[in-house]
Amino acid sequence: MALIKKPETGMKDILPEEMEIRDFVSRTARQTYASYGFEHIETPCVEHIENLSSSQGGENEKLIFKIMKRGEKLDLSAAKEENDLCDAGLRYDLTLPLARYYALHQAELLTPFKAFQMGSVFRAERPQKGRFRQFTQCDIDILGESGTMAEIELITATTELLSKIGFSGFTVRISDRRLLGAMADYSNIPAEKRDEAFIILDKMDKIGLEGVKEELGKNGFAEEAQERFLSLFTEKEQGIEGIRALAEKLGAAADPAREDLEHIIRMVSAVKKADFRILFDPTLVRGMSYYTGTIFEIEMDEFGSSVAGGGRYDGMIGRFTGSDVPACGFSIGFERIITILMDRKFQIPGRAGRKAILVEKGAGEDVLKKAMAKAEELRGNGDTALVCRMAKNKKFQKESLAGRGYGEFIEFYKEG
Amino acid sequence: MALIKKPETGMKDILPEEMEIRDFVSRTARQTYASYGFEHIETPCVEHIENLSSSQGGENEKLIFKIMKRGEKLDLSAAKEENDLCDAGLRYDLTLPLARYYALHQAELLTPFKAFQMGSVFRAERPQKGRFRQFTQCDIDILGESGTMAEIELITATTELLSKIGFSGFTVRISDRRLLGAMADYSNIPAEKRDEAFIILDKMDKIGLEGVKEELGKNGFAEEAQERFLSLFTEKEQGIEGIRALAEKLGAAADPAREDLEHIIRMVSAVKKADFRILFDPTLVRGMSYYTGTIFEIEMDEFGSSVAGGGRYDGMIGRFTGSDVPACGFSIGFERIITILMDRKFQIPGRAGRKAILVEKGAGEDVLKKAMAKAEELRGNGDTALVCRMAKNKKFQKESLAGRGYGEFIEFYKEG
């Protein structure tokens, strides 16, 4: 029987053109983050199902690829539900495995620990254009640093990376989860309706202030609560004055977050080398429930949604160890960035020259030796040297090679 | 409930020290293979269960991590056997996915296509020391080249890589699957006993000539067949004369393989730059059933088993397309190589200097700005510059940092 040629549903083969760009971004990320002292680590793609289903993953927990038990452990007749049949799953992000990793290896790692991770994650989402069920995440995290130095370093390193791969003029938006509680207090939103209010607020980008107002109304928020709540978000992009004005409205409860945000914005603005702005955005919510403090995103005009996101999640490692460890991370949207660079027909800086050595069929060992020695010489000069048999249709062969960047052809014939 | 700190059974977290070495080998492989015109590609970790179970994978098919169907497709009550519950699995090698990839994308790729792959594969083996259920494979393959140029390039590129990562004095052993049939003919081994004979021959490395003789006897091979068969393997390492002597015994059927092997050995010996020997080994079998022609391995004295292996598998792509495409590949034992380098306490050449900037707690923004500007300056010079808060126990902090390669400490105090 013939085998199946297409990749598994929702998954993707990567062609050489795209892979070159992926390698360039990976390499630049590795180098940039290493220069800040982030240490590269890896965790397995396969994770305990108990950890994956521990409600640290929010909506992603509905999208787990589950791995079947093996051998005698797999008992079909006794299985009452899905989870009786599986003991593991594919990770849906790199943050939960990092928390597990740090909980286990803390004694062998530096404090604070600056981690760099790049790897595949898996989500069984409905297949759709540009969204794949296996994709690469690229995260940096600082564990064991409770102060704002973590945020300043994460933002500086991430923006430097984006700058090195050709992006400029973007905006870092920052807020703090601690403000959200104070905002709900200010608006007299009852405790049981808060999460709902924040989920609606999170849609601001898509549906605007009017849309948020409408949804709040539909969902039975009191008129006065709506008005007070919405009055906090008249401007999306604000400087330090914006934070101060908001904090003044919210009262003393907002002060710790205000101080941190002011300090981060001042410091990042002072030390930044890349071309970007950092602004306070009171409408920022970010989906994951594990965030406990600062939250941030990077937006680029040419690409609707955010190209990087992160924040502080001081509670997660404690789920493994029993005692909390401060943690803060920033993740670039690797796949989105690759899509943008592909659309831009991005030229990789410093790419080696490509030279093809074509050897006529039937050429003897002496000719072949000369051809291979030539290739060796070119490689010694830093070029890419491809040796292959000369095709019958040499014109077509050269055109194909030119399409893959070969700019020079050296021919070796039977007669030497 | 506390979460599970250890990785999933048989899987491994990678600590920063090891990751540095892995990154060095990956980087060197990518660069070396790229300089030969191998193009980097990727396939998904998840593969159709039909493809994985198509008997291209030999023993590995018993070790598949199977992925459960999702949503309505998962019907526990109707499921009669394991495979009713799964629709995919994790790949156990990179060769089968490559054949699928080439079958699908051939029109978009160069001919011949030189592929470089590096990625995780998964096998549910019994957990044991040094063997993991997720591990990295690093393969090069040439598809669409039927001639020995493929073998010569694969061996030259792979040995160059090994040389660049610090190995020398190793041995490339080569043989040809086509000789095995002729050997069985010569020994009058009946058709139905051949696979068994080759499986026993494959153990030569472990049990020696005497052991092979004993096993043949136990398994009911005729005395005369045993003697004729064993007479072919008196020497494991042979030069071109060895091939000729064997081919003379085996008759005309052995000639195509003899010619190819002679040519490959002469050419590789002539063009090689790395320090190694290439020898004919008539006892070479290699496990996978998909090999159709040349087979080769690299052995290093300091490490018992082989550190690289490969061969020609001209039939596999035809399983997807209906028409065969010549194919030949060489895979380094990535994990074994990492283990050897770790044991050697390998020093990565050209590693950036590491400097740590320690900032006293309570230092104001002005001091922090100076510290960060200093870090930026160091990074500009190609150094790694880590900025962190000065710990209360500065001595311990510096010792920890020295343990991770930090050789210089720059201190910034509150007072500026």
C-alpha cells in the first residue's frame, strides 16, 4: 500500500528557503541572549500528563496531544475515560517545563538563573491558514530575581534581538496585573465578575472601546461600574504621566505597580540601543492566568497582533516545590517573525557565496579528484561548494541552482 | 497537589554545560554540511501512524509513542484494539519522514537533493543508563544520485565534521548489502535461512568469529555452509585487495559491488583531509532492512560501538511515490558524540569571555544605568556580560559564577 505523502494534519514540512531564515533567527537569538548571560537549556517534548493538566496552561490544556500508555499499562477493557489510557502528553509551551526543570535542578544552577529555550511545542488547534499544530517557541526567563532588573533585562535583550533581525520602530506596551485588581475595586465590579471583565477588556484591540462597552452591557455589568471601568482606558498608549494619573485614581493599592512600571520605563528608555518606544497600556491583560505582576507585549504596525509577549509569574515554580520563586519571562513570536521575514523576502546578512562544480558523467577518477580538490579549496575560502554530476539539460540545471543562490558554475569534463 | 519534578520516564533535561557542547556540535554540523551544499530541512515530530507502521522501521516500530485521537474521533466504547485509538505517533528516526518529505516536495527541490536534518526522535525503549527515549539525530542524505559520488560526498563531509569537533584516528568501515546475497549463495545457505545468518553475522563485533560459529551451529546451519560462510570473514579490516579476493571467491555476482567499493575507497582516500582510515569490512551488516547497497559505519577505539552509520536505501521513496528514487544517507551518533565530549571535558574553541557585573542592592537608577552601559560596552567587544544584583554572600556568588566560566567581576556600589 502506498504511504501518505502529506504531513500529519495541521503540521508542516519546512523547505530549505524558510529553514535558512529560521536558522538565521535561531542563531541570532542564541548569540544575542548568550551575550546577556542567558544559558541555553532544553526540556523533553514529552511531559507528564499530570503536569500538563494542572491548570497552569489555561485554554491550552484543551489542546493537548496525549500519548498512549504502552505495554501492559495500556488496558483497553478497564479504561473508563480518556485519561486512563494516557500517561503523558506533548508540551504546549516552554514555561511549564521550565518551572519543572528549575524545581528539580535549582541547586545546580546559578541564582538568579537566566534561561534561554527554543523548541517545538504542540497544540491540537483547529487547522487554519498560518497556524500549525507544531511550532517553535523562543523564550527567555529570569528565575530567582524579584526586582525590576529582570524586566529591564528581558526587554532590553528581546528588543536588541528584534533589532538585529531587521525590525525597528516597534512599540513595547507594558502594564501590571496588580493594577487590574485595583481597577476592578475602583469600578465596584464584584469579585465574581472580575475575570469576565478582564476577558472583555482583553478584546479592546479587536473591538475597541465601544465594543468593550457593548459587551459589558450585554453581560450584565451595572451602568455605573461600566462607566467607571471604561473611564480608565480612554488612552491606550501612555507615558509615565499616564501611569501616575491612573494610580492617583486607583489610590494607594496601585502604588507598588506604579513604582515598578515607572522605573522600568525610565530604565529601558535610558539604556535602549534599538529603535523602539516603551509605553504604558492600561488595556493590556494577556491571556494566561499565571501572571502575577508586570505584563508586556511588543507590537509592530505591519503585523496586526503582537510579535512578543511576557510577564511575571511568581507563583508557578511553587506549584512544584511548595515555596514560591520569583520568575519573569519574555517570548518572541518565532513563527510570526519568520512569516514577516519570508514576506519581506529578507536577505540574510553575510551569507556564504554559493558555487556549483558540475562534473560530466563518465569522468574518470583523476577528473573527479580535481573537481573535489577545487571544492575543498572553495570551502577553505568560506564559500559553499556543491559538487554534482552535470545534467543532460545543463541550462535547466544551472537555472535550478541559481534559484537556490548559486552564482558561479565551474565545469569539469571527461577529457580533463 | 504538588506537581512532578522529574522529567517523564526515560527522558532527559539538558543542563547548561551539556547544552553548550550540543550547540557547538550542532553549529559545526550545520556549517560543515552547508559548505558542501547540504540544505537544512525539518519535518514534524508527529507522523502518520500508517507511515510509521509500514515496516520501514524494523524493530523501532515496536517502540512507537502513539498519540491518541482527539474529540469525537476518539471512541472508547467502539475501540477493539490499540490502533483504533490512535492516529499518529512520534517519529523514531529522520529517514522515513525524509522519504515522505521528498515524495511530496520533489518538484520544489534541487536534483540531486542534498538534505541536512537535525532533530528529536522518540523510542519507548526500556530505560537504561545513557539511553534516552528522546534523543537527537543528525543526518545527511543525498536523494536522486545513483552513483558513488553520493557515498564519497557523504563520507568526506561526515569525516570532516568529526575532525572539526576534535576526533581523529578513527576508521570508516564499508561494505555492500549486495555482497551479502552473493556470500549466502557461495555458502549454499538456503533462501529461508539467509536473514537469520546475517543477524548472527552482525554480532561478530560482540561475540567474535568463534561466537558466530557457535550460534550458526545452534541454529541448525549445515556444517559445510558454516565453514564456507566463516571462511569469508577471517579478516575484519581489509584494503582493496581484500575486496578483490572476496569478489573472486564470490564470482561475477559480486562485481558491481566490488567496483563501487574500490572506487569509493580510492576516491575517499585521495580527497580526504581528516585523519582517518577507510577499510572494507565483510562482516558489516547494519540492522535496518531498508538498505539496498553500500553500508558504512565509523568506529572509534575509545568508544566501543560505532559513532556514525549509514548506507544506500534505493527503495524507500518508492513506497510513497510508486517509483524508486536512489537515496543514500549518513547519520552521526549525536548523543554518543556528546557523551564522549563531556567525558573528555571538551573545551569549546573560541568561546566568548564571560564577565559579570554585580550591582549592589539599593543602587539608584544612575548607578544602574552606568552598570548597564558597561555591560553594553563589553557585549560590543564580543564578550558575554551578565548583570545581576550583588548577593549578600559575594564570595559564594563569585565562586558560583566562576563555575560557569565567569573570569572577571565588575562591581557597582550604591554610592556610585
